[in-house]
Amino acid sequence: KGNNPMMTNSSWKMLAEGLAEKGIASLRYDKRGIAESKGAGPKESGLRFETYVDDAEGWVDWLEKDGRFSEICILGHSEGSLIGMIAARKKGVDKFISIAGPGSPAGEILRDQLRAQSPMALELASPFIEKLENGETIEDVPQMLQMLFRPSVQPYMISWLKYDPRKEIAKLNKPVLILQGTTDIQVPITEAEKLAKANKQAEIYLLEGMNHV
């Protein structure tokens, strides 16, 4: 529904209801390990970014077997934007929508977040980010960076950091809509502009007052 343990906003439920009023069917699902999909979640060490892409592709396969739908469009929010654009290319769906999707690789975003916290944090973490970007695991992680670079999460980070959203969205030869809120403090407008610039077919639309939630 768009909810999480920290808040209840029902954003995706409201979106689905709004689409239904326009005669547009929609399918929503929880990510592996979350809510109703909790039982399908592998151990953290076994999770890969491609796991989420494969799941999106699986739902497209399921929808394609149902003869009621004339088109299939993938919509992805935040991290789901990158997941969705990769799945949209691989499955050849009709359209793709990105909501609050980053336009920079995860490594760049991570560095920006650390820089905002403190230059010292960035200086300490940068060598580790670079190793993961190069596909290398880290054996000796300082205690203060365990939360970010714990051994069990490193395989997932390696699989995620290799993707550049600008390169992935450029591969989509189909209608692309990029939606971005003007009050989003997690993903700024500049990120949406990077995505739009990377794909000439993309249309960007800014929603006044919409934040990341």
C-alpha cells in the first residue's frame, strides 16, 4: 500500500484507486522480505539487485497470460525506478513510468549522503565504496561502518552499484514518463532531470508539493 513500519500513508492504494476510476487496472506487490512477501525473502547474503528485477519480470509474465489487458506499463518508485526500467527493457513492455527515481548511480548518491553528514565520514567510507563498485568484497570493516558495509550486505551492494540509471533508461525505446515532486528531500529534481536528459523520448512532469512519500 506504500506503508512501512514507520508510517501509514496508503499512497499506492490511493494511486490504484485513482487509476481504477479511470478504467486502468493495476497490480501492486510487496518486495521480497517485506510485509506479505516476508516469507519469500532470502537471507541477506543471498539477495541481489537482480532478484528484484526478476520478480518484476515474473509479474509481467503473469499479466501477459491474462487476456484482459491491452497494454502493460511498469511503474517504479525510488529504488524501484531502476528495477522497473531494467525489467521494462528486458520484457519489452509498452510503457515505463519513473516516480522519484534517482538519475545517478548508487555509489554517487551514497557519497553525496555521506558528504552531507560529514567530510570525515565520506573520507572514511570512500575506499570501501570504490572497492564494492569494482566488484570486490571488504574483509576488515571498521565498527562504525558495519551497518553500511556489513559482510552480509556486500554482495547486494556490488550487484546494485554497477548500474547507472542514465544508461539503463537510455536503452528504453518506448514512451517514458518521469514524475518528480518539488518537495522531495530524498531525491531532488536534478535527479529526475538527469533521467530525462538521458532519454529523448522521456517526458518529465513535476508535481508541486509532492515529497518522496
